[in-house]
Amino acid sequence: MLDQGRIDALRAEPVAAQGHLIDGAVVAASDGQVMDTTSPIDGQGLTTLARGTTEDMDRAVAAARAAFADGRWSRQPPAARKAVLLKWAELIEAEALALAVLGVRENGTEIGMAFKAEAGSAAGTIRYYAEAIDKRYGEIAPTADNVLGLVHHEPVGVVGAIVPWNFPLMIGAWKLAPALAAGNSVVLKPAETASLTLLRVAGLALEAGLPPGVLNVVTGEGPVVGEAMGLSMGVDVLAFTGSGGTGRRLLGYAARSNLKRCYLELGGKSPNVVFADAPDLGLAAKVSAAGIFRNSGQVCVAASRLLVEDSIHDAFVEALCKAADGFTVGDPLSLDTQIGAVHSERQLAQNLRFVQQAEEEGAQRLCGGARILTETGGTYMAPTVIAGVKPEANLAQNEVFGPVLAVTSFKSEEEAVALANGTDYGLSSGVWTGDLSRAHRMIRAIRAGVVHVNTYGGSDLTVPLGGVGQSGNGSDKSLHAMAKYENLKTAWIQL
């Protein structure tokens, strides 16, 4: 049970200046430069981070390579690696509330969501992959009697991970846990505006017994330290979650360097399709509103396009707007708040431009669409519903990453499929119908990595999360994620 008094006490704690974590030591940037961090809650400064340099990234990669080469982690018995990761998960859980509050101060997520989806999720993810370490086997090939064919799973070496600001602990754990479980060393580059919790969690990994150099964290700007990671000849695999533009640059860096494997989760423009025969349209409206507006829409799988059957369009949109208006937007560290802050002034300005352009193109703003709570000094926006959005409109085609919902109607199942697949993205989707056959047809027809049926969100670690098209490649979550951080080696033995 979350306690407001404890949350307020943690909010008041000062945050010390932060350095990189390289080879087990906290160090300043090579040139001594720092970056200021600002809270979206009130626009006030929090602390400073080391402004990383190319030299800093090179040092971190070299530390990770040395740690991998001498086997201090990669050649530990599976049971020993498992014990360390389980201890790490315990330490994270022990500090879960403090980590959640620290993260909210930096990125603005409402505390109820942050407590569950950040520290709680990270601990669960690390525990999941820890338990998998000693339960995965190699293979014996079906060969002739005079040959023994073995397939070994081996760590790739050094993994570079770049994670975004919206859920740094959750998404960071999706990459760190399987990479470390497989025996790799890792260099992590957090988002410039959301580094604090990942730095603390990396420190807890050392306390849990992870050897120095196995996990390194370099803070700084993407065009500097992110580029240095992408171009590094010492990084074997790059795992990234973020924008398509950055993903393209990382692919270019891989081509210019050592052809490192790049796994990219690049967001989406996810369709949420509501048919008139949905079993509970009231529930569908409430869940659909939460699917786009929680965390101020700053979720890669957010249900940002509502496709609703023409015969129920007006009534359903009215119910959805009522649900949107019922959310309490405000201080994300208040337990009464259901929607927190937009992450930054830059993100808020982008959200408002999308709304303005949609109205200029003839769409109708039904609710929201404006900055609110300006007296706080923070960055807040009312949940926004825009109807009559044409399929080719900017709001229907491009990711806002804010609390802005585009609504388009359809008349037939075939039209719904065409609209759902009518963007370059393919990350997540939803279908609401009481017809089991239609549900299976839609699952097959929609081009996306995830299709929710009569719900939106909530999938756990047992299933993968990955995209198609310009939503990226590879998968986070589930045992399938391990494949990104392993090489297969064949032993062909003549008997």
C-alpha cells in the first residue's frame, strides 16, 4: 500500500550530482562537463549528470570487453550468475518506492503506475531471466550414428543498450536482464533526461555481487555518447528503444563500424478497433481511454488511433470523452492523480502542434487539446480526443507520444483492416468484438507484433513484445529475447 507521507518525504530528499559508472567506479566525464536535469512536475532543477564524451564511452566499452574476456561473469557457472541476479532483484524491491519517486521526479509518470511498472517490473524481469539461466539447454542434432552434432548457446560479448525516458527501469531491465543472464557484459546509455534510477539500479547490481566492468553506465547526449556506442568496434550487439530517426542513425553506425547486430524498438501508431458487437462497449471505452491517456500517452504501445464502427461511433466517442474528462491530471507524486506530467516543454510543444494541425486539416477536437496547470511551473496537458481524422492525416500517420487520440470511423471489417494497416508502423493493436471468428481473422490480418482482444495492455513476461515495419525488429520480453544476446555455435564431431 502506497503511503502519501512516505512519498512526500522521499520527494523532499536532495539528489546528489551523478557521475558515470565505469569498471565499478563512479567517475566524472573526461572533460568535467555536466548536464542539468529538470523536473516536469514543477520545472525546477533536480541535479546534474556527467555529460559524457566519446572518450568516456570508449573507456566503458573497454572495461566491458576486458570483463568479458577474462570470464569474471561470462564463465561463471549458471547457478552463480542466477544467485547474483536474484539478489539484485531483491535489492531493487527493497528500494522500490524510493526508486519510483526518484523516477517520477525526473520523468513525470504518475506514482501509482511508476511503482508497478518501473521498480516492480524491473525486479520481476531480472528474477524471470535469473530463473531461466539454469533451465535452458543446448541441442543434440538428429545426425547419422557416426556423427555427433551439438548446438551451443554462447554470449555474444559486449552489448550496448540505449533506453528511453518514459519507462527507463522497465525497458532497461528488458535489455539488461537477458543480456546479463546470457553471460554478456553491458554498456548502458540512459536517456539524457531520465538517468537517475538506472544509475542507482546499476549501483545495486554491484552490491548484489555483479563483478566490476560487467555493467557500465555512461550518461550524456545521444549525438555524442550514443553515436560513440554505435560506431564502437568493441560493441557486438546494440539494443535500442526510441525514435525511428535515431534507429536509422544507429543502423548507419553499425554499417560504418563492425556490422554489429542492431535490435530496434521504434514505437508505433497503434490501432484500437472497436466493432459494434463488442461484448461491453462501456468497458471498451474506459480501457481505450486508459490505453492512450495513462502516462500522458507517453507509451510506445499506446492505443493512439481509435477505429470505431460507424453505427456506434457517436455514442462510443461520447463515452470515451466522458472517461477522458474523468481522469485527474496533476502532480504525479499525489496518490489522487491518475495522469501525470508531459515529460518536457519540448514534448508538450510537439503535442500541441499535432492538435493544431489536425484542426487546420478539418478534424474536430472533442475534448482537451490545451496546456493546463501552468501555475505549477510543470508541463501538463489535458487528455485530448480528435474525431473525423482522415487516414492520410499527420495525426493518423505519425506518433505523437502524448495524450492525443485520433478517431476514425469505418463501415466494414475489410475497411477496418485496411485502416489498421494503413501506417508504416506495426507495434501493437487492439480489437473489441464478441465474434470469436472475427477476432481470429483480425489477429491474422492486422500487421503488428501484438494484437489485444477485448482488452488493451497487461501482457506479461511470458510473451514477446516486438514490432514489424518501421516499429523495428527483434523482441523484448519472454525467453525469445535471449536469442538477441547469444550466438549459436555448432560442434560437429566425427565418432
